Amino acid sequence: MRTSAGRPCRSSRTSVTSFHTRRCCKLKTSFCTSFTPTGASTFTTPGSQRTGLHKDNRHMNYQNIKGVIVPLLTPFDEAGELNPAALPPLIDYLIERGVAGLFPLGTTGEGPLLTPDERQRLAEAVVRAAGGRVPVIVHTGDITTRGTIALTQHAQAIGANAAAIITPYYFRLSNEALIRHFQTVAEAVPDFPLYLYANPAVANNPLSSEVVIHLAENTPNIIGLKDSSGSLDVLFTAKATLGDRFNTAIGPDSLIMTGIGNGLDACVSGNANVVPELVVALYNAASRGDLATARELQAKLDAVRRILKDGADLSLYKGMMAKRGLPVGDVRAPLPQAPQAAIDACWQALSALELHMTAL
């Protein structure tokens, strides 16, 4: 077998033993009952109900998550301060609907709008509320290498399962500078799994397949990639070259059916905050090769994306959570707050899709 670049695919350099069990997640609400999600998580920590932790012959454990990972919304109170008390019911709601992992402090979580201290407190609250039921991948990327190391060391210290690190932003960097940045961070936490995170539209620095593969092959604790570039090319090349030892996570919701249906591992879905039932059902259909069902569910998700502006207005996501009985406050300035009339109209439009969402 050869990659798209014509190179022979490399097999994993380490033996991987997986331990998988599955359990169905009990739903509190009905959703498209013929496509009830079954809980796609395949991961475990000691004492956990869900399993699938992969261990290689080095001294560290690393994750290969298969399922829907949710980039958590960050709850604020009316004064715009963190409201960690809103996290336990939000996280319970997501886990009960079959999500495979949690991804706090990314774009959807308004991570760049939080201070370093707030990012640490929010990460601690998420790990505590998750309670080992699903893995927590904390976004720890910062504009500086020093800041990224500090946040990543904190994530490891509080018991997060991994960190995801976006490319440094604002300044345009060479591939050599990007490699040096990620390797420096990885060396500071040698026993902690790290995901590369590509989002060039906001970070101004793309990750090429050459950089990704170089880092994965030369840095033992770089174990995956979340790619929000809008293309699947790097993810497919990484999967073909690195195999199952490298976790591949799709960013754009528009590409879930295509990516998962062609062997990628996971998706990180902002819309799954609002409609986790739909996204989990889509993931399950695509992963089992049920193309007809996957097409139907992808079309429904695309309609949701259009209604909610695909995360471009995070205030709409937060307004929908209040409609579902899980108020998480509004967005933090300078992000614009959607008027109540717009939120009401979005909820009405979602209801017309017959998703059978009910308030909690």
C-alpha cells in the first residue's frame, strides 16, 4: 500500500494492545429514535467504565479515541466571570448522549478570551466533572512556547488525559520553527500525550503533512492531530503513513461523513454541544459503513450548521443550550451577543428539522 504521495506506508513501530468494551448510554430525551446513539467512546482510565486505552512498549500510555469529541462551551455568569458550577450538568448531558471525549478551551470554548489563571481553573473543573468517564483533552496552546509549556504541565498535573496544542498564532512561522516549538513543549512533558492542532484560519500557521509526520515519528508523546483546516488531506496522509498509533480527529462538521466513512478516528464537533444525539448517530452510521443513514444524518447536520452559522456566532450555541435547559451564560466580550429574537428564531428553525430535541 502506498500513500497519496507515493511513499510506502510505514507500519507502526510499536505493538499496540487495545482493550475495548462498549456500553450503551441511556438517553434522557428522544432523538430520531431509529438512529439512537449507542455511545461511541473507546477509552479507559483506571477504574473507568469505558475502555480502549492503548499502551505501547514505551513507558507512556497514549489514546486512540474513536467517537465524537465535544469542544466544550465555557460557562459564564451574568457578570462575565467563569461559572464552573454549570459544568457538571453540561458534561453529564453530553456523556449520557454518547460522546467519546471532551475538549475544553478551544475556539468554541472561547479559550483565547480567558486569562491563563482562568484557563487553569476551567480545566480543573472539567477534569473534576468528567470524573474519568471520558477522556479530557485540554487545549493548552498559546502564542508563546513558554506559555504553552506552563499550561500543558498544568493539564498533566491535574489529571487530564492529553493536551491539544494549536500552532502559535499571529506571527507566521517556518516549518522549522513550528517543529522546534512542538518538540520543545513535548520534551517538557515527556510522559503526557499531545495532539497537534491545526486551525490556520485563526492561527495563521498551517501544519503540512511533512511536519505532522516528522513530529509523530520523532516525538514519542505526539500521538494525534485535530485538523480544522477544512481539508482532510493531511489527516488521510497521516493515517496512511502512521497507522492506528496516530489518532486522527476531524475539525469541520461538514466532513464527518466523508472522514469517518474513510477510516479517520474521531470528530471534534462544536454543534455536538447543541445536538449531541445527531452527531453521535452520524458518527456511528459512518463508522459502520451505513452510507444511506450517514447521508441522511449529514444532511440534517448541515441544516443545523446553516441555522447556527456553524459556530461563527458562539452566542447562538449558548442560546440553544439555554433552550435545552442547560444555561451556560453568554459569550465574553468582544464577541457579539445575539439578540433574543435571533435565538428564538434559531430554536424554532431547529425544531422544524424534527430532531425531537426536548428541554431537560
